[in-house]
Amino acid sequence: MVVMGRVTAPFGVRGWFKVYTLTAEPDNLCDYPVWWLRREGDWREMKVIAARVQGNTLVAQLAGVESREAAAELRGSEIGVPREQLPAAASGEFYWADLIGLKVVNRAQDELGRVARIVETGANDVLVVKDGAEEILIPFIADAIVKVDVAAGVIAVDWGRDY
């Protein structure tokens, strides 16, 4: 499963809820007729009845979720889609889910840690690389990223531990 968003709050009284999306465009999640919701480790398949962008927010309704109370129970659930349903990434582009967990090494072959998460800043994405308790923030830009090899599980960077 690739996490594509998270349920944030009920929307209205008929089972609709707001979604915080992790997609490039919020309405990209509307392309999938079935979402998988994970709460406390368990994934369950749910049919999408309707989904649309409302202002700056994606709102949705799932089969079997017919009241505000039922929608509230979904709060905090992750929304996922099976990896094989996603379109192939363009050359030089990567799904965040493919980068999480990759080992990060610099030009001196020092292992800086592993990608723990990615933060979207507006200007560019930032890799949060963890090595034990230490966190290093590396901008995901051409000047810092030398090579991404998902198959080998490594991101090579032009970055130092002390930057």
C-alpha cells in the first residue's frame, strides 16, 4: 500500500469527511474508485461513493459511512492505494513512498542515515534523514541529490553531516 492521504475531520452530517492528501494535486485521489483505510495497523477496503475538491480541501464519502459520527470515527485513518494501481513515475521522478527507508550516503561514502520522511516546503521537498537520534535535513534539489537508485536502496548526496 502507498499512503496517499489521511482523514482529518467530518464534513457535514451525511458521512462526508475531509482528507489531507499527499498527492501532487488533491483531486488525484479521486481517480481511485476504492480506497484502503488503515487505522491501528489494519487495512480495510472501502468503496468511494463520491470525492471532490471543495475549496482547498478534498472531501469524500465512502460506502457504509452515512453519518457525521461514522465519519468522525475514521479521523486519523491513513488512505492507501495498492502500489500496482499507481501510474509509473516519469523519468527522474519518484513516489515519496519509494524514497522512505532508503540509505543516504554522501560523496565521501559516509552513511548519513535513512530517509525517515519527506517534508513539502513549497519551494522544494526536504528529505528528513535519521541516524539514531540525529536528524539531517537535505533539500531534494539537483544541487544536493547526486543519484537516486531505488533498486539498490541508496540515495547519493552532495551533503555533509555538519551542513
